[in-house]
Amino acid sequence: MSAQLLTYLFVGASFTLYIGIAIWSRSSSTKEFYVAGGHVHPVANGAATAADWMSAASFLSMAGIIAFEGADGARYLMGWTGGYVLLALLLAPYLRKFSKFTVPDFVGDRYYSQAARLVAVVCVIFISFTYVAGQMRGVGIVFSRFLEVDINTGVLIGMGIVFFYAVLGGMKGITYTQVAQYCVLIFAYLVPAIYISIALTGNPLPMFGLGSTMVDGSGVYLLDKLDGLTTELGMAAFTSGNKSTIDMVFITAALMAGTAGLPHVIVRFFTVPKVRDARISAGYALVFIALLYTTAPAVAAFARINIINNVDGMTYKDAPSWFSKWEDSGLIAWRDKNEDGVVQYRGGNALQPAKPAFTGERGSSGERLLENSHSAGENELYIDRDIIVLAHPEIAQLPNWVIALVAAGGLAAALSTAAGLLLVISSAISHDLLKKTFKPDITERQELLFARIAAAVAIVIAGLFGIYPPGFVAEVVAFAFGLAAASFFPVLLLGIFYKRMNKEAAITGMITGLVFTFSYIAYFKFISPADNNPDHWWFGISPEGIGTLGMLANFVVSLVVCRFTPPPPAEVQALVESIRVPSQKTSS
């Protein structure tokens, strides 16, 4: 059976499963819509948390970044994994004990201020829409190749699917859908990795295959082989790093603190029955997450070897079908600069750094030409980073069913996170803006209706971000983590562990962190992208890492302001004390 037909079957079956779960678990109350009724089993919540957290950036883009950047790409592995540990130890159990529906709910009540709640809502919307842009882009990329539609059409299809089970099922539907999506995405990620690890190293465990010798009888270790291939072609060695130490540290810290401050992950710990269950589900989630994250570096290294071996020196007229299909999607491009009909993959950019698009013209060897495909240098090949995981099974000539499985897994990763983010946005609008601020007299039925309307509007806006993305998937997601680190992490951490922290400090700190970080990112990415290089960055810190500086500014401003303003009321300080002290009972 062809890969195309199998893809339709796999994707169609998975979508049917997701929609069926949404119908079965339809929310009938606001508590079910916001926190799944608070009755999710810790194992199920762990799987749902893993799916919610491992987005298209983890599934599609992380291995692609590591494949192209080598050791520098480790910042994503260290930052995201370390951040989850930070969240599980410092925030999740305490926030669960507080027993609220949303992060702005915690901020509003802990800081006894509607203004603080509104600032938190703004932060949630900024972070979530930035994050969801990467997810919808990932959906479009998967559809563009495997269903042979353009990326924009793929985004629209994804919007329709998410609309159905997010608006209908709420958190209850999303939770059980995410359990199914985790099973799909982890199976889809591990199966091709195991296949390729055996083919290259003979080791069935990819994470150990990364450190094994090649099966070609040379006795050469895989990483040494890869370093030799890349340096021979004028590229940096895979195991070398080019980023400055300060930028690596700041990016990693931003990803860590950002992970701990992500509202759509935090809210998952509100869905379990007990505080103890929040800790247990965090442990399960870490195990589930580790299965993918320990495999990603191996996938990156395997993909780089197979790309070099199968693409460099390939005659274009004899190119395999996968090359032309990815070329049709605009995510692979070749420009025959020396007009010899042979693909030459070398160091340097094949295109100028701009969003490529098909010009409608053909080159001297019949290749599809993209915008800005005239850059100088010997490299003739452009490969979009976000397709490495999706294209690798085809490059490695794996069975068609594996290719179809990876497509279903990529969609599961993107849709699971998109649904969680959209629910956070709708909850912030319906619960925190309307019910808690502007229309406190609305009934539960009306609040549920407003939540569904808000989710629908959010899906439309998210789709527009997917059609007009501000960068590749992992880069967009990194910006969301920076915004979360700069705005939420200090307020949550100080709100739990520092009784003296008051509303004036929280509001000032959140605004300072968010405005500073967003302004820095907006300047270098949109206002003056020509200046986006280490010579113009503050202290050599890139827009990806500026969230750490914004977070430090938030901490400093918060601590200074709270020393010169009145302390919180006694009942709030008692509340903080009760959050930190274990209860005699295991329930909240």
C-alpha cells in the first residue's frame, strides 16, 4: 500500500479516535470544562501532561535544530527538561493545593487584586498565542507534505479538528484526547528511530546507538563519523558549539523558567483529585517525556548522516520521489549554481535568510526556484529544519507504514499542545475576565457558553498565526518560553515562598518583565531584523535568551517595590503559609 494511502488511513483513524473521545467526554459544567472535574487519574494526567508539553517543537523541530546546529541545539534539551523538573518540584504541588481553575485565578486571589488578575490574563494571552503559532505551523507542515495540500490549507484543516474537540470537550475532552495523542506521538517517534539505529549501529536503543560504532565494519563511532562528514563538506563539526557561553546559559535558563511558568502546563496539575496526585502525575509525566527527549539527539545525528549520504552528490533528474514532493511543498529547495545537474550540499546558506516561496520559475536543471535562491557560496541545497523528523523515514527508505505513522505522530504532537493552549486562552477570557471581573453575575451555563465562544475565536486567531508565522516552529516556541519566564515565573515562585510579596510588586514585576522581553524580541525579529546578530545584542544575549534578563528584572523590581509598599493582609499571609505546609489529609 502506498505511503499516501496509509497516511490517509492513519491520520483519519487517529482523528476519528480524538473526536470520538471528545464526544464521549463532553463537558457539562465549568469545572469539567476548566479542570476536567478534578478527577483525572495520575497516570492519565501524566500522559496528558507529556502530550500537552511535548509540542510540535519537541516532535518536529527540536531534532531538526540539533541536526543543523549540533551541540548548540542541546540548549533545548537542557532547558525544557530542566524546566519541567523545576515545575514539578517548586510549583505544581503548591498550586494544586491552592485549588483554582487558572493561573490568573491564583494571581488574582494570592495578590488580592483584580488589576493583578487582569495583568496575568494579558500575559496568558501573549504567551499562549505566541506558543500556539508554532503548533499550527507544525500542523500545516505535516499536511502540506503527506496530504499534498499547501501549508495554509493544512493549517485550516488542523483548526477544524481542534475546534471540534476543544470547544466541545473542554479540559475533560482534551485530557483524554491527549492521553491517546501521547500514545500515538511516542510510538511514531520511537519506531523509526529504532529502525534507523539498528540500520546504522546495530543497537535497537537509539539513545545508546548515538554512542555506538557504525555497522559498516570500520570501527568508527557514529559521532566521529558524523564530525568527519560535516567538516569534509565545509560545515562545523556536529559535536562543536558556536554559540557564546553567556547566550547558551541565558537561553537555557529562559527555557527552564519559561517551562515552569507555562500556564497550559500548570493547569494540568489542577485536574487531579489530590495534592499527592499532582506530585505522582509529575513523576509519570517526566518518565513519559524522557522517552522522547533521550531519543531526540540520536534522531538528529542519524538524520544528518542519512541526508549527507543520500542527498549530497545526487543527480537531480534521478532524485527519489520524496525529494520532489518536499520540493513541491517549498520546504526543500535546490539551485543548480554550477549547472552540473548534481546536488551539492555544503556549508553556508543556499538561500538568503528570508521566508522562501516558490517563484513559479524553473532553474537550468528543471528545479523549482524559491525566492532568494541566489545567495553566494557553494551550497546549493536548502532544507527546512522543521521537516527533518518527517522526511527522515523516507530518506532512510523505511516502510511506508512507518512514514504514515510519523505523519500521524506529528499531528498528534501539534494538536495536543494547541488544544491545551486554546483552552487556557478561553478560560482566561471566560473565567477571569468575565466571571471574576466584568460580569460576576453570569450563570454557570452562560460562563460555559462564553468559554466555548472564546475558544472558537482563539482558534481562528491561532490559525492566522500559523499561516503567517514569525519564525520556524522551535524558534517561535522559544519566544513563548521567554515571555513566560519574564512574566509568570517570578510571580508564581514569590507568591508561594515569600509571604511579604504584595499586589503592587506582582503587578509591577509582571509588566516590567513582559514589556521588556516582548520589546526586545519585537525589535530584533520584526522592527529591525538586520540588527539581529551578536554585535547588536545586549551583553551578547539573543532574543531567544532575553527572557532570562526579563525574569531577573521582574525579580529585582518585585523585591524592591514590595519593600516600599504595604505588606499583604494577614489572611493572605496565612493562606501562603497554608499552601506551603503539608496537610494532615491528602486531599486539597
